[in-house]
Amino acid sequence: MDGRGRKMGGFVLWELAVVLAIVACLAAVAVPSLLKFYREMALEYESECLLADLRRTQSLSRMVADKAWGYGQQEAIEQKASIRVEETYYVFRVKSYGSETKRVHHYLPFVHVRRKDEPAGSGNRTISFLQNGGLDDIGRQMMTLVLYCDGWEKEGRKIMISRAGRIRIKRMMR
């Protein structure tokens, strides 16, 4: 057999190594960008979900407050809307007429929430609102919830709730 058949073979090992080196270089550039994109999108999604449920809780509190009997309800029945915020999930709960409806929302991987200036596992984490929309049972002027990703605590979102019930969101930058 002549030498023509040997030249038409497949890839040589060094050609495969060059292709793998190029793929590794591209991955080294792309992976950090993809992780940053995931962090930003996960924080944006979770902060919008929590913000919407906080506003829903506030709105429902105006409608199902304990003193709704003053607006035509015949008797005082325990009615309450609240949201319990934990580090890896929150529970949205509505109690009305002896029944309870609740929904649990687990955060995306690596996303956590904590109250600003409070250590983990401390105190009451339930947030509820008064009939007028203001925060219920809070001793300070502002409540701040901090959303962050593992290892990136300074790049996150703050959800701030004033004592009067104004809810707003702010991005944290390094």
C-alpha cells in the first residue's frame, strides 16, 4: 500500500489537544460572565417576587384587617395577612374565617435574605401590616431586607419598608 491511505486518517492527538486548549480558554473567559449574569438575574427575580408578595400582604391587610367590622362586618373575626421571611424561603399566609391559606416560596440556589442589622436566627421574622398599610409591631423607623448571593454579600438588593408602609427597592453596589 502506498502512503496516501495513511494521510487521510482522522485527527492526530496534538490536533485534539489544540482544540481542547482553545475550548478551555473560551470557557475560562465565559464562565465568570455567565456566573455574574446568573447572580444578577437570580437577585432581580427574587427581589421582584418578594417585593410583589410584600405589597400583596400590605394590600390584603387593608382588606382583612382585624378591625374590618368597622366597615360593615358584623363581628370581629380574626383575619390576618402576613409574610414570614427566612434565609432560604418565605411563607405568604392569609388567615380568614377560621381557615388559613399559605404559599411557600423557596429562593433560587445561592440566594439568601436577611434583615439588616440582625444576626441570623434572631427574633420574629414575620412581617404584617396594619389596616392603614403601615408596618405592624416594629420598633424602628425602617425595616430593611437584604437579598444577596453566597460570597457576594455586597452586591445585592435591599427592600426597605418604612414605618408608614412605603416599600421600595434599592440595588447595592460594591
